[in-house]
Amino acid sequence: MKVSRLLSSVFVLLALALGSLATSACTSATDSSASGTSGGSSSGSGGGY
């Protein structure tokens, strides 16, 4: 009984950890693409000047 509860809690923690990792990975990828886009636009405006 206690072992099954322990295993289930471990699986829940693993699922939460994987979910947070996936979310942070998506966020970092979005941030890098956004910064790359803003960097390109800023360098373009700099070239215009």
C-alpha cells in the first residue's frame, strides 16, 4: 500500500518535471526566435541610418 503510494507520487513528480522542462524549452525557443527577429530588424534600421 505504502509502496504504491510512493511510486505514484514519484511518477507525478516526474510528470511535473517533464512538463516544466517542456514548457521552459518552448519558452526559450520562442524567446530566441523573437530576439533573433528583433535583432534583424534593429540591424536593418541601423543600416538605414
